[in-house]
Amino acid sequence: MILRGCRFIKQAPDMSGAKNLRKLCLDNCKNLVEVHNSIGVLDKLTWFTAIGCTSLRTLPQSFKLTSLEYLSLRKCSSLQRLPNILEEMKHMKNLDLCGTAIEQLPYSFRKLTGLKYLVLDKCKRLNQIPINILMLPKLERLTAVKCGRYVNLILGKSEGQVRLASSESLRDFRLNYNDLTPTSFPNVEFLDLTGCAFKVLPECISQCRFLRNLVLDNCKELQEIRGVPPKIKYLSAINCTLLSHESQNMLLNQVRFLTLFIISQAQLSNACCELLKLMMLFLHIVANRDYMRVEEQIFPFQEQGYQNGSIIVLGGHPCLSGFVTNFLG
């Protein structure tokens, strides 16, 4: 059933008689305020979206949607509470809560045992993420960028640090919390810590044995990087203007296969910034492939006597021609 863009709907209708309903789309119903409780017990429903329902405040008190695979409440900017999960939802794979006004995730979310992708970006009021969310057995990707200013992962604090253990399935983890010191991401391959306020990159990150991509852009307090994971291929540290020369030199000495950008965007013209972004995208694609297989086609290492290596871009130079390009052999 598709009711997209219906301006006159204020309450989603009683669906008690639609027990075989498999798809419900309420996208962009701008005046929708409430979703009827009967929708929360449609056990054959596999797809439910209410994207852009900016007036939506009330969902069913509980969900018993055992067949649901996809749920998107993206841009429901008035929605503050989520339903309790009554029964295990092992078929749920995608949950998008981007841009909602939720303040917390129900503890019953542990019953989303099939969840693979969870999006919490721009949940400005979200200040806590229960650790049981990260322990969901099939969770592969969690993004929580631009959430509440003081967001923490709940597990138990000790001396201002949060000990974090994640699901073995978690591969892609993106956040930008100001007061977070993670201590364990055992199987993560992509970690985005944009905008974090730590001064020293947590040493635990160097123990992430599968980490290939690390983003530290706009970590303006970052002064030291003491070590990097063994399989790192791509490290971006744009606008980390306090990063010490010692840390930069350490990276040059320790890392053989690394794409690193350390530069202040304020010191670049707009044109150079755009060129840098394109170059980053290009090298990011390279970093996610078999690097040795493609390097000869992209960079003439062999002609210049470099058998293997990486591109390192350092410093706060006023133009791209001032960058230091260093190939490590």
C-alpha cells in the first residue's frame, strides 16, 4: 500500500483487516502525526517507510513485526520515541533513523537479531547508544555522525573512558562523538572518527588488526598518532592542524602502504580544495582494491625506481604544488 505524499492524512488508518499487507509506504505525508497501533502487529509486513513525515510524533507502542526487513523513518524530525520490540525480528536487515528526534534506543532493540545496517546520523538528541546494539550478531555497519554533542556508548565508564566490545560482524563504524574513547573494534575495516576531540589517537586503534580505512578529519585537538594498525591502507587527517611533526615522521618511517592527507583546508583556495577532494576519492578507491595489482597502472613506480610504496601528503602548504609527495620503498 502506497500513500506517499498524502497531505490530508493525520493518522495512518486502522490496518486490523489487512493482515496480509506486505508493504506500507507513508513517505512525505507532511501532516501525519500518528501511526495506528494495528500496524505494529502486521506479521507479514516486510517493508515500512515513513520518510520525511516531519509531523510524525507517535508510532505504535510496540512492534511485533516478525517478517519486517526494512524500516526507514528518515527525516521524521518530530519523532522522539521508538516502539518496544516484543518478539525477535530476525529478518530485519536495514533500519534508518537519520534525522529523527529520538533521545534513546529501547533496550528491546537487542531483539533485532538480523539487523545488518543501522543509520543514526543527525539524531541531534541522541546522547546514548546501548552497548547491546553493537553486540547484535549480524550488524555490519553502524553510522552515528552528527548526533548529540555528548554521545557515549553505554557499557560502564572508568576514568572517563568507555570500554567498547563490538559484534564480530561489525565492519563499518562511523561516528563523531566528542567524548568517546573506544577501546576495542576487533573486526572493523572502516572507522570514521571525524570531529572527535581526543588529543592522542587511542592506542587501541593500532590493535585493530583488520582496519584498512581510518578517517580523522577535523580532529582539531589531535596532536599525536603513536601507532597505526598493521593493515591500514588509507588514513585521512584533513584539518588536523595540531598534529605534531614527530607523529608525521613516525608515519613516514613506519608505514609502507598508506595514503595520508594532513592539511588545513583554510590554507587552500576553493579550486585546490575541490581538486584535493577528487584526489582523495581516487586514492580511496585505490586503497580499497589490491594496491599492488593496480599501482603500476596508476603510478609509474617502476620507472622511478620505487618497487612498492604509498603517497604521503603532508603539511599546510598554500597550494597543491607545495605538497610533499613521498614514495616509500
